[in-house]
Amino acid sequence: MDMDDLVWQASNNRGISPRRVGLLLEHGHLDLVIRAAAERGEWFCAAGAVEELCRAGEFGRALEAMEPFVITGWRTALWAKADILLRAGRTEEALDLVCPDEAGCASTTEHCDFAELLAKAGRVDEAIDLLVPHIGESWIRSVLVEITEGQDRDERVLELIAPHAEAARRARGEGRRDYSCWDAQELLARVLERAGRADKAILILGQDIVENSYLTQNTLTAYAELLARHHRLDELREVATGKDAHTVLDIYAGALRDHGRAHEAETVMREAIAADDWVGYRAWLSSTLLRDGRLDDAIDVAEPGFSWYDCSNLLAPLVYLLLDRPEELLRLLEHPLTVPHHGHEEFQHWWRAFALASLGRADEAIALAEAHPDPWTDLRIVKAGLLSTAGHLAAAAAELRDLGTIEAREELFEVLVRQGRAAEAIAAHPTVAEQWAAKQRAVESKPESVPLREDGYSLEPPF
């Protein structure tokens, strides 16, 4: 392995992915994971093994598993070793290993990482001092707030953040969008709250909201959530039912439910839909009704939007909530008003095929898939996924072995692990080099990308 190889693995989730490493560990194959890390240069195997070993107090073995990656000079591996040393109680060794360059050549990121390590080591004041020169950057302030949680340094943190909160108010008053301080007001409120001064946090942030002296809707959301946490429902209702209802009405409705007032929450949202048929209201209410086991009511709320262009806000969330409830998923997909998703009819069929397979009706599921081929996915991989979902692991494995592509071998890995054949699964999984070569071929041929839902999730079938 070399540094470039490791960077590519980490940034692209290649090699044996974190989810697949987790599957091996769940099935008790720690030794195989350690071996794959050493023999195949699998970064996520190394990271997963180290976490398991540290939890078990086996710090020596954890260091041994990480060392081949450290000697490449890769910074991520070096910091992983420092974390192991810290957890082993070897604090000075950990800090010496990654201490920033005294000549001042270290980046802001390195200073930030070292500050986090110092805080974990109990040297909180040193950590704060290291961040102070960079406090003008919003992400540094967020780190400052995180690492000082429960460390009795709230007053100092407030002093450092307060000027940036005031800068945000000033920028808003001058009509400037100064995003270097966009989150300072909510961070200030958060620190006040954890310091036991929630009333002051509500007062300050509330005044900012009333005076429109904030830069982003995140600040408004933070204020609403603050009110909800401290049971200030009357004040929350005033914000939620005004001009900012699209942003915070769901927080108010959720707070009502948390206080045992579910019927009132439903009424609030239904009245909002009647007055302003916004997709966000329907999405919240339909998903909430579904979580309460009221499928028919959820469909009734959501179905007017199934034919809208942005129906991914209504149909897809219901589908994903029902992936482990296949009978209800079929009822949703067979509803007469459930229309093709964004014009991609195949997704509705893939979801239905998954539901059928989950019910053990593999032949019907495969017939449905074959009748509506997906242009982005090899049909035989889909067939194997349906067989696996239906519990026909041997047949799924045979299908994938016969196909033999990089993607098929990745899917075969999971089937073999489920069959209790973990060593064989690792051997079948493509190497990083094979994955890289396949990636290069794909880039050269420029295949169409898989469509995404508006929230970023793939619309491909969940197998």
C-alpha cells in the first residue's frame, strides 16, 4: 500500500467498505478483519479492528494492526495511532507523535486536531489557547464548543464567541451576508444553555429573531429547538405560526407530541395544510402518521402530492419507512394514486419487487424486475439481491459468482458472510487495485449516474 492508495480508499469508501467491515465484526470475525487489513491493505478493516481492540482494552494489538498504515506517512493513520496511545493512557507519547510543527508550518486543521487531542487528554486550557488564533473561522468555533463540553470553561468560551455573535448582528443590520460568523449566535445560546443559563439564551436569541438580526435559518431553527427543550410552548407557537412557519412549525408540532398532545399536533398540521398546502407540512404529517402505524391516514395525507414533480418529499420517505414492513409497502405502492417517481417508473417497480422478495415471493419479484429493466443496474445483480432478500442465499451466491463483475463480487461478499463463509467472502471481494481499475474504466466510458432523491439518497432498490 502507499499513501495515495489509502487516500483513495478513504475518500471513496473503497476496499472493503465500513458497512461490510461492520458485518464481519457483527458475525465475530475480528481476526479475519485484522488479517485482511495486513494482507490486503484494507484501511477500513484496520480502522474497524482498532476500534474493536481498543474497546476490549487490547491496545498492543491495536497498535500492531495500525502500524503498517502509519509507516506510509499517511496523516490519518498517524492520528489513529495517537488516539490508540491516548486511550491506552500513554498521553505524552500520543501528543509527541502528532504535535504541530513549532516552526509554524502546521495547518489550521492540524492545530484543530491537536486541540481535540489535548482536550481528550484533559489539557483543556492548552487546547483553547491553540484554537484562539483561528477563532475567526466558524468551524473552529464549533470545535471549541464541542471540546469544552462539560469542562467548566463555559465563561471563557462565551467571551471568545460573543464578539462574533455581535458581528453577525452588525452584518445583518448593514445588509451584509458575512458567513464567517453565521452560526455564532446559536453557538452562544448553546453554551449559555449548557451553563445553566437557558433563560438568558432564550432572551438573547429571541431578541435576535424579533429584530431579524440573524443571518441564516439555522439560527431560527436553533431558537425554536431551544424553546422546545425548555417547554416554552406558548413562545414557540408564536414563532411557528407566523411568517416562519415553513421553517419551524414541525418543531412546534413535535414538541406538542413530546408533551403527550399528539392529537393537537395533528390538528395544527392539518390546519396548516388547509391554509397553505405546502409539501413540507404533508411530508411531516404523513411520516408521523406512518410511524404511529396509521398507514391509510398517512397515504391519505401524502397522496395528493404523489403526482407532483417533487414527490420525492412525500413518496420516497414513506417507502423508506416501510422497508421492514413489506405488506404495508405493497399497499402503498399499489395505491391507485401512487404514480411513477419523478417519471422514473422503474423505481416504483423495484420497490415493489423488494417488498415481494421480503415476503418470500421471489419468483414474482424476479418476474417484475425482468419486466422493467433498470438502465443503471445489471439485472442479474438485482435478481441476486431479490433472491438474497427472500432468503435464497445459495441461489443468490451462484448468480453472483456466475456474473463475476466487480459489483457482483462486492455483493457476493455479503451473501457469503450471511452464509457463515467469511474467509471465502474476503477472498471473493475485489481488491483495491481491481476497484481502482474498474473506476478508471467507468470514468472513461462516462456512464449515467444513479438519480438521487432531493435529500441525497439513492433511488436504487435497497438490496
